Amino acid sequence: MAIIVIISNLAYYVLQALELIIVLSALMSWLPGATQSPLGRFIGRIAGLIVDPIRRMLPPARVLDFSPIVAILLLSAAEMGLRALVSMLVVG
């Protein structure tokens, strides 16, 4: 059972890191030139793996891009589902 907890904790931290990267990417999009730096391009690429498919599915909302918000909500739901699944497996 300990291996399940270790793997679930690792997955939880990965999901948390993805949420942070998406927030950083959204904040960097407001700063001129921030997305052009090597770090900005790296963060944009990682965030794009999650946000771009959602962006393609959502209808355009004029100036606002709601895809990062939807991505964070989906990642949060995945975290809650992961925690619930692990608690069911560990507790019984």
C-alpha cells in the first residue's frame, strides 16, 4: 500500500506543478517580452500541453481567454479524484 501512496503523492505534486505553470504562463502573457525569454518559452510550452486543447474546444470569448481557468479547474478535479481513489484503495 505504501507504493500506492508514494505514486499518488508524486502524481499530486505533478498536477500542482502544472497548475502553477499555467498560472505563471497566464501572468507572463501580461508582461511585454516575458514570453520571449527562454524561461517564458519553456513555461509556455509546458502550459500549452494542457491549455491549447482546451482553447481549441472553447468558443472564442472576445478579448478574454478562459482556457487557463478551465485547465486549472480540470487539474483540481483530477487532484480531488486522485485523492478519493487513493483513500478508497488504502482504507478499503
